[in-house]
Amino acid sequence: MGCGASKPKDGEAPMEPAPAKAKVIDDPPPTSAKEAEVPAVPATPTEPEPEPELPQPKAPEPVAVAPEPSPEAAPEPTPAPAEEEEEEEEEEEEAEHEPLVKWPENASIFIGDYQFGPTPAPPGPPKPGVPYKAILAGRAAYGKGHVLDGDRPLGPIMPYCPYCCRLSLLMLESGMEFVPILIDGGDKPKWFKDAYEAAKTPAFLGQPGGNGDEWTGEFEDILGNLKASGNAHLLATCEPGAVAVETIEKHASTAGFAAALSFIAGTTTEGGKMLMMGLGGKAGLIKEGEPADEFRDRMVQTTRDAFGELEKIFAELASSGKPFLGGDKPNQADVYALTMILFGHNIYLGGLTADPAAPCQLADVGAPSLMPYVERWMERPSYVKCYRTKSTVQAPAMRNFSNMLMMAHDVMDGGKRIYTCLERLRELDVEYDGKEHPPVIGEAPSAEEPEPAEDPTPAETGEAAAKEEEDEEEEEEEEEPVVPWPEGLSPYVGDYLYGPEPGPGDRKPEAGKPFKAVLSARASYGGRHTAGELVDGDAALGPIMPFCPYCLRISLLLIESGVEFETFLIDVGDKPDWFINAYDKAETPAMMGSPGGLDDGQWVGDSKDIIARACEQNEKFKELCEREGPITVEQIEKYANAVAFGMILGYIAPTEEESGKGLAMGLHSQAGLEPIEGETGAALRERCNAHFRAGLAEFEKMIGGLTTPFIGGDTPSKADVFAATTLFFSHNIAESGLCGDPVAMDKGASLADLGAPSVVPYLRRWMERPSWKTAYKTDCMYSTAVVACLANFAMMAKDMFDDGRKLNLILDNLRRRDTDYNPDFVPPTN
């Protein structure tokens, strides 16, 4: 995940959510899901909440087959003493039912497509044949500062319980309808506890599945009731197959629970001992008096052995050519396998096991066939409707399971050990982005209507008054920002700048710490792009991110020289008024203060002048710029524009638009090409492709021939700075598909595919340096801002971009991998 611009100030108003990615939701809970409203969650609760104590819960409850504990086991509140006064008892009873997540009354429980608020009680009895189904769910974080959550904000409620999901999948695969009701295992709603004394899941109200007009629980009882309904599809799904359900259950459960046992080995608390017996006692995994180290090692081996048995089954299945144990469609054994493989996968992915290989994939512990099997499941509609995601990462499942693991808190370093594991999963969980969401920017410029203009005075009559009023309206319209931002609302969302850069105000830079204006852009303007709304398509508003190679060269040189400075991000598509008013040219890079600028309180620009001035003002900066190496800045600059602008010119070469032809003439000069009179678009494209590839080949010789990490040796030189900023720009152009070469055109390609395999590893070495993350405010390889900044120029050749539609798709090639715009993307590990 990349870092952002800056953090919001304390006490700022909560943000409205932006539309999240589209996702399948199977019949939301029985309440009218109104237009998503912003939950005005109070900044502080009515009464301060005490610091959470380490839980000492009761023994876990068996759910299906003993001795397996229910994954929903959680600490129970301590009962009040019988001799308390009646008034105190009433207060304690109210406190006992106080929800963990206090949701504003009458606010929608949905934000976008996600349920953030607690599930309300059903409005009435279920429809005949369509039962209510209570499903154990959880959140990746509860936003309360708990030791397991840290400062992570509230996450949506997501279903996960293996037993609940087994019933959901069996019904969905059999065409049986039900209304899912998500029960947060860490914060069960009071209505559910009142309606169902056991308050356990899965639970059904209505038939098939339930009994009469009361909630019915116990997995095996519910499954029996469903079978008794006589549904032919369900009965066929539950027919015994070549691999018995019991075999899958034995190996999959052993793998999951033995892994967890290895994690809590050595616990001496009473709660921890009870948890060990619950997880492995009756299954024969516990040996009386066994030393903790031996037990831990044995559980790791037991887990691997169980996965090994599953691997045999699913490797044989893969070789058979059939997707499922049930053949072309899943059967009951498949359903059981999926739910427990996911459980084990998340344990290993998060590292909630003592296995030295973890955190890792199941393939790393000898089971490479399991996740491809799960991926086949993910293609089925039942998977998406059941889990409400197409991901295999389930941070909410492990967050609630961690409540149970905290019974062994003496081996959890106060919870920090689990927190580290949960953080890994939260980072990977596509349904939890770990940030507040920006407000939805709609058609109106702001949430409130603008104040009506005052009526003209009696003296202002006739045509003169009308003309003056018209001029005022035009001026107001001209000054309206591209992205209107609610007055008084912080421009920051989490660590990212979403609103306009506020600027320095009346402040002047401190001595030796100049101000620096950096050209930046958004991955999307939320449908308000000045190049046309089709350029954004339906992409949500993105944060403002720096991209300009010239600006970032100066940033890197300053940081590598040990010079501090304050950055101001200037949105290329929506420059703030304060910057336009403060600096006549309103160009970037620009600096105020030294080194780099002047100490007269004025902004000055031009990158070459800034670098030359900084060399005069700071000795370390000068030393860095004068350090020699095997490659010079002049060599870098010779090929830099040939690569980047050669790619772009090749793309627009066949344009028939007059403005596009003018753009092409300008790009000839930028790319270092001479125009040829009468040259066809196809011929120009071919020439551009050869030209940029030749330049890229020169970069490959230079970078590929290095014997040290950088041109400057072990640390970067000025030539490195120029090379890195240039190559990062070209890398993103190629990956976006804004390139005329058929290898990359429209679909995108790596620079390695275009003949320069050494470039990306070189950039990754840069990204490991703090200077890169500080300058670019990210360590992501993909920057949509690089290409988004070119949109207005590119659209001069709008016939090449289908009026903006193709440019939107080009930008999407980067948006989906840009973790500062799309935090759900998980970069490949190699």
C-alpha cells in the first residue's frame, strides 16, 4: 500500500463514502436499503469506554461434530452480583446490551454495497418457502482501538462461518431461496439474543430448514430439515460420492485446528487450556504432559500431513479433468471441502500458525492443488452470493476467530502477535480497504445550493445592470473548481489528499526548509474530467498524487541530500486559486525559500534554474549533483524523451483531427523526430515504434550493464535521479497501453516485453529508498496520475480515443493496479 499526502487534523468531520466496487449481494436483510447515507458516527461516545481487558471467555461451544469449537466463540460478560440495587441492575442490563458499534438512529446500515450498520430484526414472519437464515459474520476491524485492531477503522460486516456457509452453498446450488441475515459474531444484535435464547448460528426461522415459528439452530438438525423438505436437487447434491464427506471433514478440520493449536502452544492460562481441549481434545490431538515445544512441532506436522491427504484427493481430481468431487457440479463433499480449505488458507495466509513457512500459501506447505480448486468454486454464482466476494481472503473470519485465540493471551504478547497476523489479512482483503471513504461527488457542485445573487439596486436597471449580472455569473462559473469540495470539510481522507491543496496561507518557509509546488493529478475526477466525462467513465474520484518527472527530480535530489522541504500538490487539471494568485506563471516545479528558491517570499520556477540555485545554496546538494559515474545526465536526457513521447506519438499517429495533427507535430519535436512531408499515419507509427525501442535499448544497455545497484554506486547520483524519474514515467505509459507498438497498444505491456528487462528491477531498488516514498508518496509501481495528466493533450486527437472511451480503458489498465486508487489490488510477489 502506498502512503499518501498528509493526515487529517484531529476532530475533523467524518467523510461520506464513495461508491465501492460493484459486488453481488444476495437479498439484503429484510429492511429497505435506502440510498446510502453517511453515518454520522459521534466523534466520542456518550460515556468513555474503558480500555479493553484481555478476554477470559467461557469454553467454546461445539457446532457440528464434536470436538470442533464454534468459530463464533467470544468472551461473555461477567454477570452482575445478585445483591446490587434494582436501579444498578437495570443500568447494568442496559450496558450489557449496549452494542459495540453504535450506529446512528434512522441512518441506513449500508454504505455503497456494503453493510456497516448492525442487522435489524426481520419486519415480520418469513414468506412461505423462503426462510430467514442467520449467518455468522464479522468485521475486519471494529474501529474501537482494540489491541487486535489498532487504529484500523470500522469494516463492513461479511459472512464467513464454515457451517453457515455450507448451508448457504447447499441451498444456492439446489435453487432453494432464503433471506440471509448477517449476525456479527463480535457484536450480536439484541433482537437476535431476545428472539433466540441460544443466540447461535446457523439458525433458521421458517421452512424449509426451521421448525414452526421459532428460530431453530444446530447445523445437523437444520440440514436434516432441509433434506426432509424433499427438494430433489438438494438430495442429489447430498448423495454420497467417490470421496466421503467424512473423509473431507476429517482432514480439513484437522488441518485448520491443528494449525491453530500450534499457534497457542505453551499457554498456561485456564482459558487457554480449555481452548486447547476444545480444539483438539476429543480428536486425540492432545497428549497429557507433552512439552510445549514438542506439541507445537507435532501440530505443525499434523497440519501438513492433513493438507497432504487433501492434496492427494484434489491432485487426483485435477488429473481426472473434472472440476469437482461431484463431477461437473459440486456435491456435499465439495461444499465441506471449500469451507474448511478457505479457513486453513486464511490461517496460513495471515500466519496464525507456528509453521515456519507461514505466512504463506497452501502450495508452500505441500498442497498446490487446493487453491486452484477453490478458484473453480469462485466462478460459480453460489460462491459470490454466499461469501459476497470473489476473494479468498477473509479478514473478518480470522478477526472473530482471534477473539477465541485470545483465551491463550499469555502466549500472544498481549494481542500484538495476533494483530500482526490480522494486519497481513486486512491488507489483502479486497472488501476492507482500511481507509475512510471520500464523499460522493454528484452532479451538483456541492451538497447545498449556492446562495442566490442579491437583487440589483433600483439604480442598476436596464441593459447595464443585466450585462453586469451576466458578467458576474460568467466569472463565477469560470472560477468554479473542477472538483467542488464541501466548505469546512478537510481535504484529506485518511492519508490522501482528495480535496484541493489548501496551500501555506500566510506562512513563509522556515530557514533551510523551502516550500515546493509539485505537479500532480488524479486517477479519475469522478466524471468531471475537463477532457470530457467519458475519460473518467464511472471511475470514482481519486486522490491527488504527484507524477511530474521534473518536479520529482528536484524532490529526490533534495531528499537524498538531506534537505527538508514542505510539499504542495498542484492538481494539473484543477489548479488551486491560491497558487494561481501567488505565482503569475502558475507553473511547476516552483519553490519558495532556499535551497532551490529565493528567501524573498516569492515563488520561482524552472527546474534547471532551481537545481543550479540549490547547488549554490547547499554544499551537500552540490556534491550529489557533481558526483560522477559511468553514465552521465546528458546520456539519460538524450534517450528519455525518445522513449516516452515516441510511444505516445506512435499511438496518435493516424489521427485525422486538425487539433490532433497539431499535437503530433509538437510531439515530433519532443520525441526527437523530424517530420516527413506526406508521411502516412501508419508509416509514422512504425517509425515511432522503431525510434522509442532504439532509445529503450540504450537504457537497457546502461541499466543492464551496471555492476552496482545504482549509477552512483551503492547510492544514487544525479544521473540516477534523472534515469529513475524518466523510466518510471515511460513504464506507466507502456503499462497503460498509450503506446503505438502492437505489443503494448491499448492492452499495455511491461518494458521487459518491449526489450528492457533491467528497468523495473532498477526502479524497485529505488522504491526501497525512503526518498522515493517521500517524493512520490507511494511505493506502488503503477501510477495512473502519469497518464491521467496527459488526457487533455491526448484528447486533441479524440478520433483515436472514441471521444474518450478508449482513453478511459487505457487509464483503467493502471487504475486497477494502482494501490493508491484501488487498494484492493494485491501486487504479484515476483
